[in-house]
Amino acid sequence: MSTRGRDAPHGSRPTAPSRGQTTIDYGIGAALFVVVVAFVLAFTPTILDPFIGDGQAGFPTADRGADQLATDLLVADPAEPYVWDTACADEFFAGPSAYSSDPVCRYNESANTVNDVIGYDDRVNANVTLYRNEAQVDSIGPTHAQGGSAVSTTSRVVHYDGKHHRMVVAVW
């Protein structure tokens, strides 16, 4: 009579061919489990980042602000985007204390910060800098501290004061 499976007498030990898992099977399963757990722990933060991130800061935010400034808020005529009204741009870079109710300028003259002008909330820090031939011409907004949080920047070429300039919007 066979001693394998159901036919084995009660209390007897099953023989090798009827065992369900070997040491190698257990090792492979445990290693696979560790790899899957490590993968989940490594990639879950990046998968969830768009939903629980820092609010607005990032490239899309910088890009939106640059587009607003270059094509709408500082231009003399919306039909000519990227051609800035010199008086509006000078007033913008002079800061909130210089903002007037000039009807040509289309930004909110009661704004207190760069964030208010562009429409960012208070959790975002924004800096707008204007360059001509790689030399800084003007800047408004706080500067980013070295070693601080990540900065997202975008730039646009604008026509200001009869010359081409590069406007850089940085958010963090």
C-alpha cells in the first residue's frame, strides 16, 4: 500500500515528492516580495506627487506666468504679443509702490507682490528677471537662496525699449 497523499497512515510524515514548497521556492518568493516592496516604496512618492505636491510650484506655473507677462499683462497691444509697452514694463519692475492706474497696463495696479500681479497664491515664490545680452537689466521678486528648494524656470524673448530681451520667470 502506498504511503503517499491520503493513503498515508495518520501521523506519518509525507515523503519528498508530496511536499508543496522547497527551500529554493521559498527563497525565490521571499526575494520577489522584497523587490516588489522596494519598488512600491521607491516609486509611490513620485506617482502621488502631482496630487500631494507643493501646490503650484513647478514648470507649468512658471510657464503660465511667463506667458501672461509676455503676451498680455505688459504688452501695449494684445494683437502684438511679446512687444512690451516700455512704460508698463518699467512700472512693473519698479514694484508695487510705483503701480498706477494707467489704462494701457493690464495688470492689477492694486497688487502688492509679483504673485498678485501674475495670479500665484502665497505658497509660491516668484521672481521675474529681464536680461539683455546675458546681463541682468531688471528684476522683481525675492531671490532664491542657494541650496533651497527646487526652482522651475522658463523664459521668453520679448521686445522691450526697442531691443530684444530675455525674460526669465522662476518659481519655487
